[in-house]
Amino acid sequence: MSDPVPLSQALPNLPPVSDSKRPVRASWIVKAIIEFVISTSIAGVILAGVLLFVSVTTNVFWSPGNLKNVMTQATVLAPTAIGMTFLFGLRKLDLSIGAIGALSGFVFFSVVSQQGSSPIFAILASLVTGSICGLVNGAIAGCSTARTIGLSIVVTWLSGTAYRTLTLLLTNGHQMLSSMTDQVDAVASVLFSIGPYLIVILVLLGQLGSLLASRVPTSTDVKREAAGFWLNWLLTLLMFCVSGLLAAVSGVAMACRLRSLSPLQGTGIELEILSAILIGGSSLLRGRSNPVGTLLGVMAVVILADAFNLLNITVYAQNIAFLVLVALCFLIDGCRYTISKRLS
């Protein structure tokens, strides 16, 4: 009978565990704060550069009327951008936001134009419409077993086409004007008066939520168990519902601002939204969202678009410029993701 093998030789050579090498519980908080400060600072620098550019190239930008127009456009664009930012934390995209805004605007105009209807009921009907569209997107996009981008792109592109087609059918392809201009003006006055304050509150709550959401395990983290899958599905469903609701807010705000609704309203808004989010430091590849940076990015994009209009640059050239900007931001995000992955 052979001698027993010593326990020190039977076990693999494992490094000694010391208290100094144990991970600190609060390390993820420090890391998240540092990343937030860096990304927000970069967004602030870009915003300052855009302001310097418009100051040099145009003389009308700082006029009171133009500044009011910029703030109004930022109020219209910010809710949709914040909703998309929440999806970045789950590595999802929503390409149907423009179509959801147009459909919700149609519902608002249809209800508010009826004799004796309440503007509050019209707003609620449009918000419910946007939320339902978001729930449909989230229910299908959340079926992937991990936080992946591809399924959400395909689902929201198809659903956006369906929502846009439905709006075209309901309006017969014609521009829709509201006969109740007083009620529309009253809604617009309330939205653009309290809208900026509500946006700031939403951004702060979203920033706190994105910090906490970074600690939630994905379905991949729990080895695709049933609990992890349903947790990921519910989070996706909730975030798409919020995105659809905020897209409806933007759609109603835009319709009230113009006092009319075009069935093609919001076409191409995805490029501006993606530009604002990526400028703000959110990362689709790493699943990081920065609502505060997104708000700065929205201001940069709106000011840049206003400068293009003041310089008489065509809409097609503006779309190409924003497309190049989005591609450049995605390239920078990919390089940053690769570097951080190698360093880790």
C-alpha cells in the first residue's frame, strides 16, 4: 500500500489570501464617480467648443429670440435623449423614437380637437400611446439571453416602420392642424415653462438609477439561469416603456410648438439623439449611461443645429454631418472599450 500523498502536493498552488488584496466594497462607487466626472467634463469641453464655434461664425446666435428658440428646441429633444440614455445602460437601442413621437402627437391632436375634451386627458392619452409602443418594443427586445445590441436594433427598426405607417394611414399622409389653438397654446405654455425643471429632476434621478443599475447582474452574469433571464427581461421592458413615454412627451411638445403635426415628424431625430448621448459620455459597448452628460450633449447638438441653420446649411448636409459625428463617436467609444478591456 502506497503512502498517502501530502495535502500540500495534492492541492494546486494557490496564492495566499491576505486582507490587503480583498476587494473594497465601495470601490465600484469610487470608480463610477471618477468615470462620471471624466465623461461629464469631456461633454462640458465639447459644449464650450461648440459655443465658441457659433460665436465666431454667427452674429445672431446670442440674440434673445434665438436663445429662446435654442432652449425651446432643447426642451423638445431632451426627454427623448434621456429615455434613450437609460437604454444604453442595458446595451439597447430604440430606433422607433421618432415614429412614436409622431403617433403620440397624432393622438394628442385627435383628442384635444374634440369639442369639450380636456387637454389633460389628451396628454394622458398620448403618454399611454407612447408607453404601449415602448412596452411592445421591450417585450420583444428583452427576449435575448444577454444584453446585446442586435435584436433591439432590428425590433425597433421594424416597429418604428409600423408606427410611422400607422400615422401616415391615420392622417392620410397630410399635415394635421388643430382647431383648438387656445388649448394647444395652453399646453405648450405649461410644457415649456415647467419642462426644464422636470428635465433636471429626471436627469438627477436617472443618474442615481444608472449608478445603482450598474450593480444589477445580467443574465450572462448568472449563467443564463431563469432568474437572470426574467430580471433582464423586466429591466428591458421597464426601460423601453420609459423611453416610449418620454418620446411621447417630445412628440407632444413638438406638435404644440408648431401648432401642427406632420406624419413625418421626428424623421432623422435618431442621429441627433445618438450624437447627444455619445457626446455625453454614455457607452453602448460597455453598458454605461450618463444622463447629466446627455443633457450637456443635447445642448451641444441643438446649438450646433441652430448654427447650421443660421449658416444656411441644407437639412441633407446637416444629416450627413450628424451621421459622421455619430460614426466618429462610436469609433471613439470602441477604442475606449478596447483599451479599458486590455487594461482590465
